[in-house]
Amino acid sequence: MDTAAARAADLIRALGGDACALPSWKTSSILPGPRTPLLPEHIHADLFSPDEGSRLDAALELAGLADNGHEQARYELNDLAKRDLSAQVQDYAERLARRSAQPALSMLRWKGRLPRHVFDAAAHRLFLPEFVQQPGGAALIGADNTDPAEAPRRRVELPPFLLSRTPITDRQYLTFLIAEGGPCPDHWETRTDLWERGTNWPVVNVSFHDARRYCAWLDRLLHDRRILTETEQVMVPSEVEWECAAGNGRGDPYPWGTRPDATRCNIRATGLGGPVPVGTFSPGGDNITGCVDLIGNVWEWTRSAWGPSYRTPAHGYPYDAGDGRENPDLPGVRRVVRGGAFYYATDCANSYTRNRVAAEQRHPGGGFRAAVVLR
């Protein structure tokens, strides 16, 4: 079948047409294609990857191109929604393709997707993150002999700061939405196990802008209650604050030490295939201050800008906090995400790998933490 498809594609091209052949895992077929720019190499690689997480990434990138009129991207996004072997990829691609509004709290309650006891608890108990002191000081960041975006390895001076012990959870995010309003993450409409007693899942399907709104609300709340001083502020952590915590300030490639270990985190090699409740790998995967899940499970937003290009960072290393990268209002840029997620390969899930996602995008493998920093 693949051979016949390739020959048919050659014939179409010889006659002046365009065609692309899908790999066998997507059901080999010949697709007449519009004369639009080819898909970028990194999207093409993710689109045809056997790894489900990589195809989730492809859907995210395809949606961005489709929004800008790229017809081939729009076609491939719709094809993922119809034909992908993974129900999770199909559902995510379908949502991106139709850009449906995120579900409202009132609708989820009416449908019974948000049990009454869960809503009442979040409204009255105020599920808030536990913050852990990080020492700051001369922190070693970066890595040599890897991706140039992560080099050179060097020391930066950081004031002490606080970091949430876990990624922000569904219950913590629900407390925020009850107080502030706003749409709910997409998966709250379809997942039936999020609110089971004894479980505490990391919130996903939140954009950088969603994470900023949460931190701004938490900042007001903690100041109103006089828990924070006037010199302290709740923010999405910078990438160097995040890396300082994940590398224990001494440049450790992992919170637990120097060697990769799929029994201490949720990555592709662990084989779980999706996020798990926070702290599942604690204390074995914790950093020296007790923060959990810094590696794997969900990747985490930082407030640091990467730049508008996927390939080349406008804000690379050596790190320079004064070059504008820490401006959370910088428009049109991708933000650096850290830590890797459940679908990351072992060599990408560490304290120093820098990845990047458009600030407005929401992803089933993406969450965030909150930090308390000095103004």
C-alpha cells in the first residue's frame, strides 16, 4: 500500500499537482494538497511521530499556523481530529480545530461534571499552594555540549524566593475560578476522575495568560490577608528561578542528583502515558527543599520570553535579566517552559532543557507553579 501510494504521489507531481502520502499508522492515502508553504520540519517530525505526546505538540503548532491561513496545517489538524489512533490526540485536535469556548463553571455543575461537595470545599476552604523557601544566591544554570540555547553553563545571582511545593492543582485552580470567574480548562468537561477523594491532579490546559491571572489573584489575596509584605509579589517563576530549584542551585541535572531515573519522575520511559496526581514520585523525585514533580508529569510555564521564532531564541544564554525577557507583557513571543512532561524523552527531561510554547496556547501536558519574589 505504501509503495502504491508513493508511486501515485509521484504521478500527481509529474502532472503538475501536489500530493503528500500519510504514513501507515494514519492509514496510507494520497491527499491532494494546496499550494501553500511546507510544514516546518519540527512540526512534520512531531506530526508523524509514533509518540502520542509529540502529536499533541504537533496539533498545538498546526493550530497556530491554521489561524494564520496555512491551509495544509488546517488540513492536517482536522485529519488528526478524525484519524489519529489516540483518543486524547483526536479530542485535543478537534477542540483546537473548532476553537470551542472553554466550559463555564455553571455548565459543569449543571452537567454534574463538578460535584457539589468539590465546589463547596473549594469555595469555603480556599485550596492554596504551599510555598517552600528556595535559598537563591550564586546559582549554577545552563549546560555545555548540549543545545546552544542552553549554553554556556554559568553562575547567576538570585535573591531568595519561594516556590509552590507542587504544580498548581485542579482544586487550587478551582478556588481561583470561583473567586475570579473565567472559563475552566477543557478537560474538566470530559474527565470523570479529577475530583475523586484522595487525588490531587496538576491543572493542565492553561495558557501563560491563565497562569498570570491566577498569580495576580493569589497576590491580591495574600496581600489582603497580610501574609505577604509590600516588597513581595506572587508571579509565574522566571526560568532561572525554576532552574535554580530544579538543579538545587548547584547545577544538578535532576532534583535528586546527577543520573536520570524514570522511577523518580513521570516521563516517557516511565510508561504511564499521561499526568498523575502531584507527589506520586515523592520523596524520591523531590529537590533538596522538598518541591515535587519538577521533572516530568507536566511541563511548566515560566515568565521568561524565548522570542517569536520556534527555532532561534531571541533571548538565549548567557542569561541577562535586563534584556527585556522578564517582561510578562512582551507581545508576540513564545514563553520558555521547563521540566518536561509525561511524554518527554529521557534526554529532554532535566533541569536545564529550555523549551518554548506560544503564550496563548493550552496543552494537555502543560501546567505551572507560582513563586513569591521580591519586587
